[in-house]
Amino acid sequence: MLESFFASIPTMIILTGALVGCASTLVGTFLVLRGNSMLSDAISHSIIFGIVIVWMITGVASGPVQIIGAALTGVLTVFLTELLFSTRRVKYDAAIGLVFPALFSVGVLLLNVYARDVHIDQHTVLLGEIGFIWLDTVTLLGYDIPQALVSMALVTVVNLLFVTLLYKELKITTFDPGLAAALGFAPAILFYALLFLTSATAVAAFDAVGAVLFVAFVIVPPAAAYLLTDRLWLMLVYGAAISVASSLCGYVLAVAWNVSIGGMMAVMTGVFLMLALLFGPRYGIIARAHRRSTERQSNDLRTVAIHLYSHENTAGQDEENVARALVSHLGWSDGHAQGVIAEGITRDMILRQGNLLLLTQKGRAEARAILEPWRQG
Amino acid sequence: MLALLNDYTIQTVAMGAALLGISSGVLGCFAVLRRQSLLGDTLSHAALPGVCLGFLFAGSREIGSILVGALLTGAAAALIVLLLTRTSRLKTDAALGIALSVSFALGVVLLTYIQGSGNASQGGLDSFLFGQAAAILRSDLWIMGGIAGAALILVALLWKEFKLVSFDPGFAVSLGLPVVALEIAMTTMVALAVVVGLQMVGVVLMTAMIIAPAVAARQWTRSLGGMVVLSAVFGTLAGVVGAVVSATARGLATGPLIVLAVSAIVLVSLLFAPERGLAWAALQRWRNRRGLEGRQVLATLHAMATLHGDRRYPVELGALDAFHGTATRATLSRLEARGLIRPVRHEPETTPHWELTQDGLAEARRLDHEIGGGML
């Protein structure tokens, strides 16, 4: 059973993609909430430099040494960016955009020079080769498991431990850095730890999805989850779910259309984001439009109720409390006035008697509640 | 060297690099001033799907349709950023990251689709990732030049408006300028700059060419006009150096070389630009500290002299060191060189002692007066 599970190439690929997504979501959630999403872009580009340097020094192209070594470059990028910003000569966004291209360029040039000896070429750097992960396997407990899957599983576990053990600290540092500092939570250290894990995840995911597609997995699932919920833990869960779904759908579509698997998975995260943007229960465009129209409708009903109430049993009643008055006095269009009256009748607030519009008991209570709230017990 | 300049390819490459430098240098200035540096990053990554779509549309590596495609997808990415920030609760950074990564992913998918479809002429498409100067044709230059020229004319015509919107959008609105339209025009120009540089630098590193020349130029001048001109010069310089090196040395991608050249220019500018240079600032700080040390030691000598009612009261080196909590020997030597103090012997002690000269007394009194009140 397990044997066939690990022997199934599609399963391995989808699992790796899902783990890339989950590990990235765990750290990405906090980056998105802090407003530092673009740091993941900087990190993912500049780890190329780290990967090449570590390879040149140690000759190792994967494994824990490579992950930790190259991840330090990611932290270095952020450190240099902050240093450049602290000189006050450059704005923060420009500082980001100055540091990572330089490191990335050095990395790519080194790759050019040592192209014959390194296992990575320029292409892999950007696109990844998730379809080929089964070419590089390790034997674990008697099963041949792709190296990339093992690294990703390890990184996911580490990220999960980091987030669960430091959940409260991360939460406070993210939402109220001032309070976190006052309580002695060392927000700066926590921030750099988060960035270190982001870099480590980027290095581990590098073989599978490359540098740029990684950015999609860090930013897009948490952003989509952010549109769906206000709860931090739910955001993490939704983000992970979106990652898994993207990996699955991405694989199926990529195989069907014979295109890059990693690319398709990343595109799918974007599709899920669009779905969340449109159909989110609270912040979705449709939900908000619906809420707006409902509110406008009940506001119109209130307006009519007040209008009828203030002219009820007065001399002008025959002239005021008719449909035409709503058009001429309230400036509504004919159709709009008719629609509101119909809705009022449906909701049992208005009665029609010939031309005259009368308030029901309920409609009168509604108008009174607004005009004379003190009468309510 | 002369033979190198006469080489046809090198000439083409250098001209392309100059076009790249001028357009991204000039147009990047506005992006940097408006704090939209990372929009350049997003637009350049978003050019990839456009390159592929242009290729699919034309069926070959035809530069015109590829550049139009890149421009269109860049504009679409900018629109998505706008849509996400306006209609959802996502912040700008997340919106930029989303547009960047998803459109790049789309580009990757299209790229593999083209490769899978076995089109024989797709070989040149990869060069759009990291740039390949040697792949530029003389005919491409006309198109690049046309786009760059159009963008520059637009800048010249709307110079005053762009300046106002960059520095004080609120004031621009109050004057009745169409600020939204101008902002769209400026964003479009970033996309244009990306498109011009695409063949040279590639989609991944184009962001550096938008940001770096402008940042470097900003260090040297306070005027927008000066900044734009300098930025174009820096961009051209980096472009030509990187492109020529890449075209002569085999196997080195052009984009990274250009980016390294422009990064070096930024580094030099940050360190040595007059007024804003970090090196000058550090030098000034060091000078100030030294001057302050001299004043402090002089004030101490003066205070001792006043306390003992003797202008020539000799103060021992060790006492000065202990009082200031630091070695004062070098400071004393500098004061002596200025003729403000002189070393004296104070028998029977053998340690060095110092006293004020006539000038030193006058200087100490002047300083004392300057800071408004005595040490004692």
C-alpha cells in the first residue's frame, strides 16, 4: 500500500506541491499581515546567490547544510535592505529593489561561469522542475522518496512548530508591535526568525518551483484566506487548504494541457484568490454589493414609512401619501418608487387603498421608532 | 579597442543599451519619486506572459508584437494591483506580490505551452528571461527607439504636470489637473521603459534598471531636471558597459552584468555624492567629534586655571585622561599644533604637564562665552 503510494509519481508531485504551499502559507500569512509581502520576492531571488555560494564552498547542492547556508542569504538581503534604508538616502521600496537584483545578478553570473558543474541552470532558477523531482530520490525506511519531498516535509514541520509554539508571540508582534516590544517579546528577533524560515522554505522549494513561482505560494494563498476570514488561525487553515487545492488542480490541468506543473499550480493560487475576491462571505465583491443594495432598500423603506407617518391624518394626506408624491417630493424615479412600495407591501409595512398609501401597524411602529424613540418603553 | 568599436554587433548592442539606459533612467525617476519602485518589479515580471502571447500571436519571434504583448500584460497587471487595493482589504504590497507572481506563473505556463507545441522558432524566447544583448537586431533598434522616443516626448510635453503630481498630488488636484489620468500616464511609462529594456535585461532584472539609475542620480542633485538627465546618463553607462562585456565574453547573461554595473554606480553615488554622500557624512561626523574633543580639553584646562587663579596652571596628562575618561594625548598634540597650549615640566614630577598659552586663554574665553556660561 505504502509502496504504491511512494511509487506513484503524480502523488509525489502533488504532495510536494501541496507541502510547498503549506510551508509557504505558514510563514507567508504573517508577512502578508505585516505588510512585508514583497520581502518574500526579494528573498526568493537572492537565495540563488546563497545556493551557488554554498555549493562553491561545500560542494553540496541540497540537504540541510544547503538549506541553512542559502537561507542566511535571504536574511542578509533583508538586513542589507534595512541597512540601506537606515541611511535615509533611499526609500524602503527602492531599497528592496536595489539589493535583491544585485545579489541575484551575482548568483546568475556565477551560474553562467560554472554552468558545466552545477546541477542547476538558469531555467530551473526561475521555473523549477517539479515534474522531475522523482529523478533525485533518497531511500528512507526502504522506500524511494524524492529528495525535494523530504526537504519540503522537514521544512513544513519546522514552520508548523515555529507557528504553533510561538503563536501568541507572533500574533501580538504582527498586530501590535508596540505592545509586543513593551511586553518583552523582542519583535525584531521574531521578525528575523520568520524571515529565516521564509528563506529556508524558499531554498527547499527551489528545486520544485524555482525562485519566482515560490513568491506566488507565499503571498497568494494567505491573501486569499485574508479575504475569507478575520481569525488568524482560520486564515492559516484556509491558506493551507487553498495551497493543497491549487497543487491538485494545477497538476491535473498542467498534465491535460502539457504545460509547466509548477507554473500551473501557481496560476491556480491566483484563480482561488479571484474566487475569494468575488465570492468571499464578508469581504467578497458580490457579498458587499448585496449588502449595499439591501441596506439601500431598507433605508428607502424607512424613508417611505416616515414620509407617510408625518402626513398621516393631516389635511395634505390625499396629496402627500400617494405614489406620485414619492416621485415628485423624494426625487425618485417612477420604477424605483413602485419597487419600494411593492417591497413595503410584501414586508407588511404599507397598505394600498385606492390611490392612497396607508401605514400598517408595523410600518407605523418603524417610523415611530425613528422619529420618537423615547416613546419606546 | 578600435576594432571592437567598429564591430557591427557591438555597435548594435551599444545603441540598444543606450536606448535602454535613457528610457529606463528618465522614466524610472518618476516611479522612484512616487514611491512606486516595486511597481516596476511587478510590471517587469508581468511582461513575460505578454512576450509569450505576442509570440503566439505573431507565430515567430517578431519584436513588434512581442513588445505590444508585454505592454498590454504590464498594463493588465497594473490594473489588477489597482483593483485589488481599491476593492479589497489587501494592502499594496500584497497586491503587487500577487500581480507579480501570478502573472509570471502565467508566463511560465505559456512558455512551456510554446515549447511543447514544438515551434521551431521559439529558441529566442528564453533570452527575454535574463536578456541577451547579442540577440538584438538592427531592425529591433528602430522599434525600441520609437517607443523610447515617444515616451520621452510625452515626458517633455507633460513635464510640469508630472513634476507637480510627483511631489504634491494634493496641490495638483486643487489646481484642477487630471491627476488620475496623469498617474495612469506615469504608470504606463514605467511599462514602456520595461518594454524597451526587455531584450537587453530580461523580465526578471528589469526592475533594477527602473530603480537604480534614478536612486543614484537622486544623490547628486536636488533638481528634477538634473536628476532625470543624470539618471539617463547612469542608465546608459551601465547599459553599455554590461552589454558590451556580455557581447564579447561568451556565456554571460547581459541582464545581470548591466545590473551589476548599475549597482556599482549606485554604491559610488551613495558613498561619494557631494552633500548626500555617506562617506562625506562620516568624515564630517569624525571631524565634529575631534573638534569637540579639542574644545572639551581646552575648557578643562581653562577651568583648572580659573579654579587656581593662575593662567599658567600646569595640568597633568593623567589627570586629563582620568577626567575625560579617554586618552587625550592626540587631542593635546592637535591643540599644541594650533598654538593654544604648550607642554611644560612641573618639577619634581616627571609626567607631562600642559598649560594654556595667551592664545589658548583667549580661545577658551571665547568658547566659554559662546556656550553662555562658565564651566564652573
